Amino acid sequence: MPCDGAFLRIASLMSSERKQYPFWLIEPKWQKFWDEQQAFRAWNPGESIPASHPFAQRHGHSPAQERPKFYILDMFPYPSGAGLHVGHPEGYTATDILSRYRRALGFNVLHPMGWDAFGLPAEQYAIKTGQHPRTTTEQNIATFKRQIKSLGFSYDWSREIDTTDPKYFKWSQWIFLQLYNSWFNPATGKAEPIEKLPYPPELTTENENRAYRDTKRLAYVSDAPVNWCPELGTVLANEEVIDGKSEVGGYPVIRRPMRQWMLRITAFAERLLEDLETIEWSHSLKEMQRNWIGRSEGAQVDFPVADRNPNYKITVFTTRPDTLFGATYMVLSPEHNLVDEITTPQQVQSVRAYQDEVSRKSDLERTELAKEKTGVFTGGYAINPVTRQKIPIWIADYVLISYGTGAIMAVPGHDTRDLEFAQKFNLPIVQVVQPAGGEDWRGYVDDGISVNSANPEISLNGLPTPEAKKKITAWLESKGVGEKTINYKLRDWLFSRQRYWGEPFPIVWKKDQRGELCHEALPESALPVLPPSLDDYKPTPTGEPPLARAKHWVQLPDGSIRETNTMPQWAGSCWYYLRYLDPHNDQAFCSPEAEHYWMGNRRVTHHASRITPGVDLYVGGTEHAVLHLLYARFWHKVLFDLGHVSTPEPFFKLVNQGLILGEDSQKMSKSRGNVVNPDDILAQYGADAFRLYEMFMGPLEMVKPWSTKGVEGVYRFLGRVWRLFVDEASEVELEQQLTTSASPDPNLLASVRLHSSIQDVAPAASQLKTLHACIKKVTEDLEGLRFNTAISAMMIFVNDAISWSVRPRSVMKQFLQLLGPFAPHLAEELFAKLAATFNEQPESLSYASWPKFDPALLVEDTLEIPVQVNGKLRDRIVVAAAATEEQVQAAACAAEKVRPFLEGKTVKKMIVVPKKLVNIVAA
RNA sequence: GCCGGUGUGGCGAAAUGGCAGACGCACAGGACUUAAAAUCCUGGGGCUUUAAAAAGCCGUGUCGGUUCGAGUCCGACCACCGGCACCA
């Protein structure tokens, strides 16, 4: 495919359509210039800055760490074979504009880019074609990088990272070891080194200690049922399964017990929830995280099993302990481990049959498709601890083993699901809550007043639900049969995958004295653990990872064997923002100095004390709301507890860019044929127009449809800017030269002369007003991330300035500074031309200090003020800006079109909003 | 079902409680041109009255409220988009 930039530019040059301005000469010229100059290199503490670098020229020789920092981050892309789509540059343009703006304000800006390159698509492609994933990954990265570079983003490419680079994933593995070698201390609420773990006194042998230790690690091995996707040949995390299908590819997922690595994210549930208060994320995103964590407050209650050894008890979790008197039966999940104990001989057959039937159902069949409740009676009974009645124990698949305790007390009177079940199976339904509004109590699930809820020791009758909950919980606690509990929906993170293209675990398995397999961490010196080379990357049907095929790699000389699972794609993206801080450090994932400077805080923080900003601004799509963003927060907190980072949260402010839809307002997809290829747009209109259009479409966070006509609009605007600055005759000459010259030579741009109206004269008051209104609007809008209205402010400036017969150089120069962050190539070109024409010291626009607006210049002498009568606009009056309220009132009443509306009426009141409006209330 | 977001011209959109529709697209008219493209200028919410200038009325999803004044604040509802969902 001839998708080379130069080729496309020549092709577009030859097309009949006349171009607005020679962007195809300007854009590569400045991209090359920035590259050669390393213009956007961010400086770490202690680094010496070459005197020739524009940062040094602007800020002198003072060390970088004395400048305020600004860390502005994009979600790094997965370099797919399809190349960049128009959604990527939306966020990237926004952050680029802000990076350039912050540099102009004098900040030391860290704005890096990298590649999240481990993952399934590369591996599947490898299986299909037989190429090593490394090869395709490198090709894809090269394409992405070329496309991203052609947009002129001001990334510090010296910090580029690639998660598949052993120099990078060495530290992903290192962080895994930190998790492995830590435990969560509930007393301190923090991750602590595993060496500090206290052992219960009853453990005596080292084997017992080891087994205990292994159950406490933040990275642990579990045999619980997991989401297995046969089609992908791997297990998946809960977060990667949507409606019972794999997020990638949409293949069926079944539950199956497998020995897997888990990360103890649940220990951090409360902190992950609480700390959302300390960061500036969108309301909806925080809500999604809260939802996923799914905290609910309630009580655990023990129900003794009747007619059995009293040690048998069923523990349930309920958010409605106040309805305990209404619990008329119990339901266990079919997988619950007490089912076998409880089931009576008569019921064994039907229970087994049901368990068997359920186990064959996918999650989708168990939930979405199941309209009718199913279940069977176990034959066993439990004792309701408050009514002392025997209540039947059922099993049913509407009770999930993975939530709460895997068992419920059923209160059919006040729970929709229990009611449905009870009606189907003729189980007793009693009322224990009286609705406040007199509705039917059956199936009433909201708060009300407790009724029928008393035994000789306790009565809830007459109490509103919240008080009834408190009272019964306290009573249960006093009896030792229950306690207040907080339950989370969040499950521990399934962290291993049966894949080739991922980080190997730094873990080996050995046999202990008794011949049992146990795991052991490799020492740090063994890192990075490189994956073996394989001929066959295909998953195995048994679920054994493909790495197991590399026999020599798996077997170590001392007889131990390597862990053959690999880490999920999220591992690399969990901490990449930290590696950017110090990407070439081979002694640590990042130096403490770099971490303190870039993640630390020089500004004053607001409310709670623990807050430090971390990444100042993070921009990316919502699709990572509960995956990457939750996992990264979790890892960051562990690193924080262990003293490796200085902030509890990684990303202080986070903005989601909205999805860009196709021209037909539908999601872009190949099948719909509405996909816009950035390369095409770039070839036709140039990078500056592309960037500007993506920002002009509407607010960053909104979902919005693409319009190629809209690109033409901003492209015309850039053409107007060009013509505002350059001499038309000299441009015609350039065009003629271009038609004769074989290859486009950027040096030809030198022949373009500045427009003769641009002169070194003092600006008129009206010109200054136009300029300063623009400075004010653009500055304020950049602070508020309102790129679309900032651009319209610049359009207003140009629409005005184009009619000026004299264009004062100082005004035009400041306008270019405003334009710079948005359309950097064009602005640099004109900025340089301006300097050259007036023999000014050439200055890099990238580091020129941001213009300041002067409010005094915006003050008007006279004002046009609308006059309303009874809230309806009737006329406008012109008054002196200094006019008193009385004068304004008099002028308003005297206005020609106002008088007819006052005739025969008395003026009751007059509202005068200074400099804004007059409203006359008359009756 | 629960949670969140969004509803403004033909379209993308803009408006610290104070002139609704800035800016742009599309469209229409004009200038330039042999012509077209490009460019430049002008005009566009709806309805009614008028030959016209002009004037009046209506208008920000629907209904109601607060206010001198509501796209904006409050209450109820409707539609669309996104997330979660047999979560006890």
C-alpha cells in the first residue's frame, strides 16, 4: 500500500482542486525542525539542558526542577494492524494543544507517548500467518508512529516506551514480585512486606507457615472456577466478560475450575472507592467505578441447620436484616459447599441432576435468558434465628456463588426475586414491612415500617426500616449469630492468561519435602524473564499455556519448572505512566527524584490532606473505565503503601474524549463502510486542518459525528490565516515553481513574502480590542478545555483582521501565538516569516511566552443596552459607559419603541443590570 | 429494573439567571471570471400583517413552578445514548 506521506502529498498536489495553502511543504518542514531540535524534550531533575535548547533559551540555566511541572498524558494506543483511526487524534490533539499552551506559560511539560503492544490480536495474527508477533508488533508500531508523527504532536519521543520491550517488562515483572511479596494488613489497611506477616500460634512447621503465607499474598494462586473462553483458549477476568461473552471477539465463556494467579484487589475496595473523592474525574466515570466495586452495607446472619450437628450453619449476607422475621426459606447457590451436607437421601437425585444441569449452562443462560426461576428442594431445613421456625433450604441458580456468601435468606414478601420463586414453588409469603404510602405490601421492597417482627426478646414493630436494621443487627451481634458487614461486588483480579504474547511470570514451581508443588519467586537478578521462542503459538485445548511447549525453557537445571501462564494485557498499562518519568533507568522502574518531581506537588492542593496530583491531566476513552483505570489505581496504591511512589492516586484529573461517529451518525465500522481514514484527510487538508477540525466539532467529551464538509470549513479558515499574512503575488509564484519542480522542496517557501499590509506600526485601539478579546477568550477556553469556542474566537479575529488595510506586526504576532497550539505548523511558518521579514531574533514559537490580555483595552466608551418591558425585548438604547442608573432609566423610558408599551400604564419597578439590560415592569 | 449523560435552526454547535442561535457547515443572492473552481460581499428560526421598509406573535423535548426576567434554577414526565443488572 502506498501510504507514504510524501506520496500522498504529491498525489494531492496533482489533483485539480486548488489548495488553500502549501501545508504539504510547511508541515514536514516543521516536524523535521522539532525533531532535530528535540524541541519537546522534557527535562528531569538533575539533567543538564544544552544552552541551545529552546527551553534553556527561554528559562536560562536554572535547573529544570525549579520550573513548575505539568504532566499531561494520553492513554497509549494498542498498535493494531488497522492503523490509527480518527478517534485517536481527538484526545491526542487536545493534550497536544494543552501541552503547547503550558510550555508557553513556562511549565516544564512532560508529554510522552508509547505502545501497549502485548495482546491477543498480534498473537492471533501470528497463529494465522506464522509470523512472530514481535515482527507484526514492530510493523504496527512503525505505522502508528508515522501516523502520529505526521500530526505534529509535541511528544517527547526520547521517552517512548513499548510494553513488549524486555527493558520495559522487566519492571512489570518486578512490580508483580512486589505484589507477590506483600500482604494486606487489615489493621493498618495497607499493603506490607510479607516478611512482616504474623503467623497464628497454632502453626508450627515451616510448611504450615508457607501455606499460610501463600494464602495472604497480594498475588496468590486459586483453584476457583474461572471464566474460560474455549475459542480464545484462555481464561478472562470478570471485567473482560460481557453478557457471558468475551469482550474480545464475542465468544462464549464458560466457568471451569482452573489453577490461576489472582491479585487481591478486593482488599483495596474501600480505598479505591473512598479515594475517588480526592480526584477530578467525570461524575459518570466515578459512578461506573463505584458501580463496579459495588459496595453494599448489610449484615451477615448465621442460620443453624435443623436436625443436624449444630455446628452446621449457613451464613447469608443481606442488606435487609430488618426483614429477618420474614425469611421463610433459604436458597443456596448450586455450587455452595454445604449442599451435599444438607441434602437428604430422598432429594439427592434431583439435587445432583439440578447441579449438573446448571453447571452446563453458560453465565448468559443463567441470567439474561432465564425468564423463569428454577430450583430444587434439598430436603434440609434451617432454623430462622429470630422466629425459631424451621424453614426449607432450596438450591437455585438465581443465587450466585460469586456474590456475598453464595447463600441467601429468602424474604418473599419484600424481594422481587424471592417472591417470584416463592409463588412458583408455593413457599410461604409473610409481611414484615408496612409501606408508608399504603401500597400493597406484597413485593414491596422499599423502606417502610416493620410489622410482624417480634419475639419474646426483641421487637422491631413500628420502627422505620433504617432503625429496624440497626436494632436487629445489634441484637444479632449480642447473640453472636450475626454482624454488620460490608460486601463488595468487586472480585479479585484473575491475572494469568494462557497466551504466548504476554509477560512471563517471574515464578517457578518446586516440590517441597513432602513432594507437594509450591511456587517460589525468582530473584530480581533473574529479571527480565524472557518468553521462549516457539514455532506454535496456538492455545492448547486443555488450557495448558502455549509456553509449556518450550520444554527446555520450562525445565530449570535445579529440577524446578517455570510458571507457563503469562500476564494479561493490562499488566503493562498498569504502570506505564511511571516508566515515562525515567524510561531509561535500568536500576529502578523510576528514580525517586523523577517520581517526586513529576508526580509530586508544587501547587496548593484543595480539601483532604493526602491529595497530591500525580498525572496532572489524563485523557482517554471511556472504554477503560473499569479495566485499566481500576487496575492502575490498585497497583499504584500498592506501590504507594510500599513506599515506591509518593501519591495515593495516579491520575489527578481525567477527561474522557467523546466517541467520533461516522458521517451517518452511526458508530464507525468496516461493515457500515463509514470509516474515515486519517491518512486521507491529512493528504487532502493537512495536519493542522485535521487537528483543528477535531477540536472544532464540539465539546471534547461529547459524542459527535464526523463531517468532511466541516473539515473543509476549518481548512478554509487556515487558508484565510495564510492570506492574512502572505503576499498573493509571491504565492502565485510559489505555485508556479511547484508545478515545475519535481519534488516539493520546503526551501521554496522562502520565496513567499509577507503581506504588504503587515507593518511595524502602533495598533489602533479597535485593533487592540479585537486582539485582546481574542486573547481573553482563547486563554479562558484553554483553561476550561473548551477548544471549540477558542477556535471560533480566532475565527472572529481573522474575520475582522482580514478587512484591515494596515495589520500591525505586534498584533499579528500575538495572534500567531494564540494559533500556535492549535495549528502549530502554519503558526510556526508564519511566525518565522514575520521574524525574518522584520530582522527579529528568530524565536521558537513553541517556547514563546503566552500573550497576556489587558482588560483595560476591552472597555467600551458607549454601550448598547437592550430594554425590556415586562420581560419582553422592545428596544435598544445607546448610553455612555459611565452613565448613572438614573440616566439609563430615563433613556430607557424615552426610547421610541418602548413608549407605546408604557402608555396608559404605571411603571411599577425598573430593573437595571449595569452595562447589561433594563427591564421596565409596568401594569 | 437501577445509575449516569444528552435533548436548542436543514446540520455541528454557542450563550456567569439578562438581546436565544456566536462560530462553522449546507443553502440562496451578488461581485470577480469567456466559464467553472477558488476567493470576496450579502442573507437565512417559524408564523402572521405588509408592495416594501417595518411591526406583532410564537419559539431551546413535554407539562408545571420559582423569578422583574428561565435554554440556564426547582418538580414531574417523555425520547435517545452509555454503564450496570437474578448483586441478596
